Amino acid sequence: MNLPGWHFHFLSKDKTKGGHILGLSGKDIRFQIEPIKEWELILPENAEFAKLDLCEDLSAKTAAVEGSAKK
């Protein structure tokens, strides 16, 4: 919820595989964008979570995990 920029996820038709799309190429690719009209988020109520900085800029950490190279 606090990652910078856009990123996309995929879910296979049989719903057995899914995850982040880090790069994509192909022919006759079909996709669907599902608008989210409502989202309920229940956050932990403990001291560890209360200490988290949810305003932290996660750009560098995101790039380290997902890669920062634009193709």
C-alpha cells in the first residue's frame, strides 16, 4: 500500500499461479484490469506495527527486490 509507482500482478486462468509482472513480451497477449471500488484493510494492533514508518520511501528496496531496469 505504500510502494511508489504502478506495478501489476497476474493470476493464471486456473488460479494456481500468480505474482508480480516484472517484464512481458509475446504475441496476442490478453489482459484484464480489474478496478477496485472498495478495499477493507485490517492493520495489526501491536507495538511492533505501531513503530513502522509507513511514509518511508521504499523506492530503493523495491528496486532491489523487483529490479529497476526499464525495458
